[in-house]
Amino acid sequence: MAKRNVFIIGTGITSFGESYENSSGKLASKALTLAIENSKIPKESVQSTFIGSLVSGSNSQPTIGANCLRESNIKTPHVRIEAGNASGSAAFHQAYLGILSGVYDCLAVVGVEKLSDFVNVGVVERILGSTIDYQWEFEMGATLTSLYAILTKAHMKEFQTTMEQLASVPVKNHKNGVNNPNAQFRKEIAIERFLNAKRIADPIGKFDSAAFCDGSASVILASEDFILHNNDISSKIPILGSSYASDNLALHHRNSLTELNATKTAAATAYKMANIKPENINVAEVHDSYPIGEILAIEDLGFFRKGEGGKAAEEGLTELNGEVSINTSGGLKARGDPFGATGVAQIIEIVEQMRGEAGKRQVGSINYGLTQNVMGTGAITYVNVLGKEEVKK
């Protein structure tokens, strides 16, 4: 079978933060409706909807897909896909494969989470226990924060990564988040605040981790044939590569604590599909739930040599219009982290950058963009490569 081209033709996203007045179904419906409007296609053109959700789909609202489509007045089949914190990217990848296979020509992807419904202490943490080794890590008292603290200490020991270098990551991402109208936190924070904060799992401090929140994001995918037969479509962003890989779930089973093998493997496949190299990437959204997450990502994606990610962050090489612009949206840290919506929101940021619609956070020159979304401590990683292309009619 000849390879088909798959494009993103529409995007929709809600504000990220606390949304007590909306159900997860309403949040998902709002993002989906915005994406369909942005794509300029009739809603009846959507053949199926792929929904990514960790918490909202499996606990409070197992019928989230039906609720979303009812609120949107759309009558299509739907399926919920769960891959921990990477659920949105998992849904996106499956939709991509659906069009690539030739079975579908137009699909919707929705990522959603309503985490304010789980305000009791420890509830979200227990749910997140499913993204790490439940028996040998979570039940022994480990949390995502403590496990990322282990990864952080290992990197500091092996490569002399400093606290100042680590703090440079959230400082930069909060600076970018100021210019993102949908971000949960739109305020810069001085590096001293991170360095002087109380340690919650040494060396991770109170202000280092991304915050749980509510939100939804949606994209519309289409084949080239579909686009050619719909003259109102004004933009198409090609998906040049989409891949995922896995590693051992528990940290103590992995070969190294200073690299994420799943990220390296998924990235290698995505680069090969796109026929590019890491140095061709101009802008990237990576999983910065903790500072070490971004540092490991920019190393394992090949942007910087192993051990030099912290130095790159401190020297400003990852800032807006730096050597490679990382997390122009503000990342998980400033934009917020509604698990199921995060991976789709990353993709939307790259699409907006490709379209030149990112406002004050716009990167000057772009040919290729990338997203990296992980489950837990990196046992599963999704990597997507997008190219810049506009419809010529």
C-alpha cells in the first residue's frame, strides 16, 4: 500500500486551569467544536472521534465520549484511549494510523481531563500510581515526584548538573507562558524563588513540578484526498512522523537513570519517517512535568549532547528563538497539565507556530516542529514531527 499523507486541518483548545462550572464532557465538547470550526468543514464530515483521557474517562465519567458528542451534537463512533499522562498523544497516534491505513479520511482527536473533581488529598496521586510500577514503586511509597527526584540526583551526580541549571527550565517556561492566553499560570517567576523554595522531594522544590488542572484540546486530521474535495479548508499541516516506544516501567529495571530510552527510540523512528535530523527541528514541545524531564528530553531527542541539557538551559539555548525553541507554550509547568489534554495541546502549539499564529511567543523561522509526551517516568514516549505547509489553491 502506498503511503498516504496525513494533515492537521483544525485545532481547538480551552483555557487550562480550574473549571468547576464545566463537566469533562462540556470541556471536551468545547474543544472539539472549536477544532471543527477552525477546520472549516461540516461536522458531519468527521467519521470517528478518538478521545484521550486518564482520569476523567476511567473514573468520574466513563461515558465521556458519549457526553462530548452529545454536547457537540455530533453523531459519530468514538473510542477512549488511555496511556497514562500520554493519553492525548496515544489518541492522536491512533487517529493518524487510521487515516494512514486508508480506512478513514477525516477524524477528530480530543484530549480532556477534569482534575478539579478529585480534590481530596492523595486521589490523583493514587491514579497516577497506574503510570509507574504499582507493586514495586507506588505500594512501596514512591510517587512520581520522588521518582523524578531520583532521576534528577542521578543526572546531577553523573554530569554535575546544578540547581541553577535545573531552575532555568521552569523560569524560561513561565516566561513563555505569560504570552499564552490559555495557560494556567501567566506570570514570570524569578530563579531565586525556585532555588529558595521548600524541598518536597530533594532536590525537587515546591515550585518545580507542573500543576494538575482542567482542560481540553482537539485537532482534526484529514487525508489529502479529503482536503482536495473541501475547498473551504485554508490550512494543512503535514504529520511527517509519528512514533512511540516503551521501556521498563520501574526505574530499578532500567539500564540507565540519566537517559530515557523510549524517547530515544521513538525519536529515531519519527526522524526517519520525516527524513530529517534533530538539528532540523526549530521548535519543540516536550514533557517538562519536572525540570529534569525537559533536560532529559532535549538530550535524548538529540538537540544537545548527553549531559549538556542543563548547561543549554542555563545559557539560554532553549529560549524563544534560541538554538532550538523549547516549550514556547509555557510547557506543562506554565500552561498546566490536564493529563489527557497535554499531548494534544503540545501538537496545537506546534501547529500555531507553523501557521504564524503564536503572537508574542512566535518563533522567527520554522520548517519543522516536534512534540514529546511521556507516561509516568518515561516508560512510554510518543514523538511527533510536523512540517510547515499551507494549502495552495
